[in-house]
Amino acid sequence: MTSLLILLALVAAIVLVTARWKVSPFLALMGAAIIGAFAYRIPLGEVVTTVTTAFGNTLGNIGLVILFGTMIGVILERSGAAIAMAEALIKVLGTRFPNLTMSLIGYIVSIPVFCDSGYVILNSLRKAVTLRTGVSALATSIALMTGLYATHTLVPPTPGPLAAAENLGVTDDLGMLIALGLPVAAVAAIAGLVYASLFSRKEFTPLPAESDDDLAEQSYEELRASYGRLPNPFLAFFPILLPLVLICASSIVKLPGRPIGEGAAFDAVSFVGTPVIALIFGLAAAALLLRGHGKLERFNDQIGESVRVAGPILLITGAGAAFGAVLAASPLTGFLSDNLSGLGLGLAVPFIIAAALKTAQGSSTVAMVSTSAMLAPMLPALGLDSPEGMLLSVLAVGAGAMVVSHANDSYFWVVSQLSRIPVATAYRTLSVATAVEGTAAFAAIGTIGFFLL
């Protein structure tokens, strides 16, 4: 019992120092790892080795994947590829169903691009579609927000799912994680879309525009012109599709039946489908989006920006792994095995822990890293240590990391301020929308688990 109380105290401390005192999640997780090592009476000679080995191994395994995935996202964001993808989808879907259009655009764009950045890029397009169709701006805002959020927490190569996959030991099976994550994210996005549709005729009094808020007041035509000539739609989609196809193909050829045998073709597909190699190909495809004079300089600038964006995520991921390693080396694992295995909680545990951390401290990525690190030693006790159980656990963590976005979440403010939604209205709509789609995602995961576990 003492082991569990120590864990609860450490989790409460992480939430407190990150949410109330704004301490870096990296320092909070690393501090929890060190303090936890002493609290669990891990031999002094093993404390440093346990922490540093887990930190280094995790960055060695997943660091390049997160970095290359972030590079692709930054290039797609800065080159106008996100706008090109959105326009291509609008040509196919038209503007008859604006909420569906916004949801689908968000669902695709957020696979490589952070949801905050995605909303900033696509907000002017959302406003243009809203004006053309006469639907409520509140509805299109919710549809775009939930569409972006769905893949942000459930589909690699977004850093959160990647970090959770590493902590739970499924990075060698990212193809299957993507194959499961895409339909689960679709269920979440559809739930958000249905909720958004309830507000299709609901008007609200927008916040007054700030005179210096260029992003909020920039027209779609001005935004589009700022990118110059947009990339070809095929080239815009290609950096996303190529690594996903390669990773999934690698998973298919590794199925027990070995569909293509085990010769040279097997080795080649397995190699190019390795996440790091697949994302390098995706980065090369993204580089094709850069045109004109000075493209090398722009490429170098965007790579530098990617390193700046990915740096904190890598540190948080490594610290989360160190915390998880301390828990794995503690008496906690034995206690959980003896007391949790018969309760039948299963996938509800990662969902509830991630939802609690997300709601308390605001960051979906931090919630996913922290929860997956804590969950790793619990998997056998929860009956989730099979390959299918670990994959579904990653998705359950992602579903929980949507619940609930509110004032401590930067994404809440990006959406509400750019859409000029009053805070009280945002609490009644945006926060509820994230709870709805997170719960819907977990229901889909539970249904899959009923057949696979």
C-alpha cells in the first residue's frame, strides 16, 4: 500500500508544480524520478544508472523519429502545404458541408503539424468558408478544433503518440499503431463533428478584435498571398503519405505469414519502413516543396526551427522514461500485480490517468509522456502486456489526453481567441467538445479491445 501512496504523491506533485507554479515538465518528471528512487529505497548505487540509462535509451530509440517528424511538420506549415491540402479537399467536398470540410481538413493536417499551429494556419480558411456558407462560426470552430485534436493525440508521427509508443514498447510496431489510430481518430473526429453540428445555427457575440491581432484579422486572401505560389496538392500530401505507407508496408511484410517471404524484398521493405528511415524519406519529400531563390537558406532556417520545437519534447520524453524506469525498479510493480489483476480495469486505467493529468496541467503531450511512463510497469497487472494490449494502451492514453481542454491549455486559447469566442462560451462548447471526442475515442478503443484482448 505504501508503494501506491508514494506513486499518488509523486503524481500529485507533478501536477502541482507544473500547473500551479509553471515548473518545466522536464524538471518535474526528472525530480519525480530522483525523489521516487529515494522514496522506493532503490540502492544508491543504482539510482543514477537507472535514470540515465532510461533517459539515454529512450532518446536513442525515439529521438530521431520525433525530430524528423517535427521537421516535416514545420516545412509543411511554412511552405503553404497545409493551405494547399485544405484547398484540394475543398475542391473535392465543396462548401455544402462546411463542418465536415473543416473536420476532415483538421484530421489530415494535424498528422504532421501541431494542432495549435494547424489552427493558426487554417483559421482564415475557416472564416472564409463560414462566410460563404452562412453557417455559425462557432460550429466551424468546433469542427476544425476537434478534427485537429483527433490525430494530434492518436496518430504518429505526432510527438505525443510517438513518445507513448516508446514508453510502452511498441515503436517496432508503429505501422499497426497507425492502422488502429487512424480509425479511432476518425471516430473521435466524427463525434466532434456531430457535436459541432448542434451549433450550426447558434450565434454568439464575438469578442472585440484587438487592433494588433494580425492573425485574428488577416483575411484568407492575405494569408494565401503571403505564401506566394502554393505547392502542387500531390506534393503537399506526399510528405505525409510516404512515411505512413512505408511504415505500414513494413508492418504488413512482417506479419506471421510473411506475405512476401524473407528474401531481399523483405529486407528492403523492412528497412525503408523503419520509422527513422521512413521519416527521412518524408523529409526529403517535404524539401521538394521549397522553391525559388534562397530555398537552401529557408530549408536550413526551418530545420533550425524544428530543432527548437522538438528540443523540449525530447527532454520531456527522456525524463518521463526515467520516471517510468524508477517505478519499474520499485516494489510498486509487485503490489500492482497482486492487487490490480483481478479488478478488470484494463484500458480504463491509462484513459483515466491521462485524462486526469491533461485536465490538471493542460498539455496533451506531457499527459501522454507522463501517463505512459507510469503505465509501463503496470501493464502485466492490467492484463495489457500483449502486443495488442500495448498498442491499445497507447491509444487509450491518447484518448485520455484530449480530456479536457480548458484555461490551462494553450490550444484552448488559440481556438477561442482566434475565433473570438468569449471565454464563458468557450467553456460551454470547446471544453465539452474535447470531452465528447475523447470519450468517443475511448469507446472505440474499448470496442476494438473486446475483440483483440
